[in-house]
Amino acid sequence: MHIGGKGRRVILSGLFIREAVPKADKTVVVEGDDHDRIFSSILESKNIETLSA
């Protein structure tokens, strides 16, 4: 889970996102929180349901 948006995205958050998202059944991504395309780049190659919030 990543909560906090662009201002709180740090190296450790990125590591957690890259490790956890590929293993998820579903993801919820807040609009505007994929500014660096970290979620998009992971989800493009996976069949993971993504919901917008």
C-alpha cells in the first residue's frame, strides 16, 4: 500500500511498490499518483485488475 502521493514517494516506497504490486490480485491507484508511471509500467505486463480512486 502506498499512501501519500508524489511528495511522499521516496526510494523505499518505490521498492515496496515494485515488490508488492506484481503479486497483487487487484490494485487501487489514486488518480495523479502514477506521475512517474511506476504503477503503469508494472501493470502493463500483468493481468491485474486496477481500480481508480
